[in-house]
Amino acid sequence: MRTIIRNATIVNEGRKFVGSVVIEDEMIQQVLEGDDSTQTYDLEIDATGLYLFPGVIDDHVHFREPGLTHKADIASESRTAAAGGVTSYMEMPNTNPPTTTIQLLEEKFQLAAQNSRVNYSFYFGATNDNVDTLQLLDATRVPGVKVFMGSSTGNMLVDREESLRRIFATSPLLLMAHCEDTSIIEANIRLFKKKYKGQNDFPVRYHSRIRSVEACYESSRLAVQMAKETGARLHIAHISTAKELELFENKPLAEKKITAEAVIAHLMFTTEDYDTMGTRIKCNPAIKTPEDRAALRAALTNGLIDVVATDHAPHMEEEKKGGALKAASGMPMIQFSLVSMLEMSDEGVLPIERIPYLMSHNPAQLFHIEKRGFIRPGYYADLALVDPHANWQVKEGRYYTKCGWTPMDERVFKWRVRRTIVNGITAYSDGIVVDGIRGKELRFKNPS
């Protein structure tokens, strides 16, 4: 099947220009400046007035399957991804049971092959006891090893220094680290309980003081130190503080072995939002101060942040009741990641040409994903068409996440995803997720 997308404003590899993209079956065949009116096509898409981006690659999501499917599953959240222009995702291992054996990892791949509307892969979870298993992982199928250097689900907290050092020294894959120092967090909780005479919960505005800047920095500092000592490839997830940015270098991605991810929640919200949004914006690491957010936003263009993801983490609204200790941490964000970044561009936070680097090009390069992340001939046709003049309020639209809510309810966006194309086929169009579309398993070039 031959398809042409005509007259789009294409944003790709540092350029913005009006052009057309020719798709042959699954792959991009041509990228044209201007139009090509001499050929015939099976499908012609008029994209006049719309912007065309490479499909978003979200390197950090929690789709909750297996074991937590009352709030999300691979089918529901991949639909949500498609509605947001996300064409590929890499999902975390802290499900129930956690993905800490080869068999459990393979079972996730089988579930996604049956149910995922977009392209997929899954991290393997490190524990104190499965270090030797890391050598058995297929580097062409698995993007990395997730290391929880802080509070986590189940037995996934790696809290033995010997195990941690072995993981850093021997992992054949990139290490994706959640960095929060548990001892500092626990000490902060004790101080709050002493101050508040044994209370078992506190207002959510104290969450950022319990899961503090110090807790984030000390754990990230240790991870960076270990990576430098062992030569490990380290990617630190959801950087949330200005102080952590001191640990990273501004140089080309290809020259880095230690990289940083920011997520939409920390780029959109600050501690000032707790009073109006409450636990709906509670996440780990915690939302930080306006000054921290400003530093993270600056890092999107100064080279310290390499990737923007979502940490999409659905919970039922009932589970979000409580305060800084009892309310569940996490929020569903994947449907609004691309449009949120485009709104930031309109605000002057970053040039629009920078967005594909942070959300598509850099994830593809960092994880060595084969033939994705760029609008190039010979690459898979994973694309997002976005309307810059939609002016829509989120709560008047449609949610696809199974948990049925988002902290974006009251927000009005100028930008709106109109069509998402996955492997050359329309997976989402103007409010409709197309039935029967299935993504492909991502493949990775072994960097060794």
C-alpha cells in the first residue's frame, strides 16, 4: 500500500519545513520538500495546516500488567499512547509479579504481541538476588535493566551494596535507575511523625520535603559515581531537582555513557500546585519547587537532559486518597506528553525543533532502536500529525486510560493530536483508536 501525507509542516532533525512523506507499506519511502503531484497513491492524507512529528518513543511507562489490571493494562494504555502520538514505549518491571525472571519477561512480550496498539518493549528488573541472570538477557530485545535505588514495589529495591556494585560492573545492558535514598526518606518520615505527634499521614504538600532534594541527589550521586567507576551505561530516570543536574555533562549524546531523563510531571507542575491539585500530582520522585522546574526546563535546551518521557503510572482515583504517605504515587500522562511539550514551546521554554530530539531522536539513539525515531527513508512510518489551533479543554475530550482520570482535566491545549500512524497504518484518528491495529516488538542494535 502506498500512502502520501501531503503539505505537512514537518519537524525533524533540527528542521521545520512544509513537505510530504511517502509511505510504502510499513516504511517511509520518501521525504519531499513541497509536494509530489505526479504519482498515484492508495491513500492521500491532506495535512495542510498540521505539523508532522516522528512518533514519540516513551522510554518510561507503567502499564500495570500483570497483576494490577484493575487500573490499567497493556491494551488500554497502548490505546492511550496512540491517542497522544506515542508510537513506541518501554515498560517498567514493577508489576505483580515483578519482571525479574526470563520467563516473566517473555510472558509480557506475549501479552503485548496480542494486545498492544503501538510498538513495545520491556525492561528487566534487577534485584539483590538475580544479578547472574542479567548475562542471559537478549540485548536485541531488551532495552535495559531497571535498578530501583530507592523505595519500590515488591522485592525490587536493590539495597545491598555488593549486589549494586555487581549490577553496575557486570550488566551487559544499559542501567535505568530510579534514584531516591531510602534512608533519607525514612529519616524525614520519622522527623515529621515526631513533629506531628505520631500522625500516620501528612498533607500532600509535605511530600517534596519527605522525598527531598537531598534524597534524590545523594542516590543519583551514588549512581553516577558507580557508573564512572565501573564504566556502566547509566540512564537516570525522572530527574526532579536542580541540584541533580550538576551531575551531568553537556556534550553530544553519542559521547555520553551517563544520561538523564525528565518527565512531563516535573516539567509541568510545582509545589505551588499541591494546594489546588492535591494528590492528583503526587508522584515519586516528588514534584519540586518552581526553581527546580525552571532548572529542568532550561536543561531541555542546554544539553543536560537527554530524554523526555512520562512515567505514565495510572491509579484509580480511590487509590489517590490520603496524603503524603498514604495516597498512591503516580499519574496517567501519556496521552498529553507531546501536546504538553508543544505548549511549552509556545511559552518560549524550548524551540519546537528541539522536541523531536528529546522525545524521538534521542531515545532511538540512546537505546539503539532499529529504524525508528526519525522521519527518514528506510525507517518505519511511525508518525504523529498535530493540529496547532485546536483549542480544546481536556475534560471535554475523551480519556483512553483505564483509570479514567488525569491531572490535566482543567487544562486548555492549543495543540491536539489528530492522527497517529504506527508502522505505516493509522492507529488513531480524530478521537478514534482504530480496532485491530497491533504494534511490533522493538528491536535494538547491540552496541557491543
